[in-house]
Amino acid sequence: MNALELTYEIAKILDSKKGEDIKAIKVQELTSIGDYFVIASGANVPQVKAMSDEVEEKLSKLGLEPKRIEGYQTASWILLDYYDVIVHIFLKETRDFYSLERLWSDAGQVDLSGVLTD
């Protein structure tokens, strides 16, 4: 599975857990830390943790383990590092505060319209 396919798979998993405002951006040309960011919001801490758990569980079944996980205890912003794809799962207020999409506004948007349910 290449990085773009993994990005799509992660977006689908987050969508299945009712993730809100799921976005993917291509940061490959801007940084060496990864190729894509997948960003999503949850309504509350239990949902944010459930989204993180689901990504980890589903990708583990595919033989993919994260290099690291940050922020799980407080769950206002959980980061799952899958090497080429970095997943950011936020509480809505935290996402609004940090505004990753604005910080990485030079990154190209990945079209998820064929991946996400409406």
C-alpha cells in the first residue's frame, strides 16, 4: 500500500467512526516528516479516542503499526505517525485553535470525495 492509498484508507476509517471535517493534505514537497497529513475532528474525548483506536486496530490488521502515538491520554489532539502518513485527530476546539490547515496552507488538498460518505 503506497502513501496515498494509506491516506484514503485512514480517511475511510475515520469516516466510519463519524469523524468530522476529514481532510487530507499533501505535505511531501514541504517537509521531510511525511508525505500526507490526515486531519479529523471528534465531538468529545471518547469519540477522539475511539477514532484513534479504530485507525490503529484496522491498520494493525493490515500489518501496519504506528512509529509513535502522541496525546492519547488527554485526547484533545492525538497524533498517529505511520511514517509517510501522519494522522491528526482533534477535539473540535483544539483543531480550531491550532488550525493545521492554515499553518500548512501551501500544501495541496487531497480529494476525498470518492472516499468519504456524505
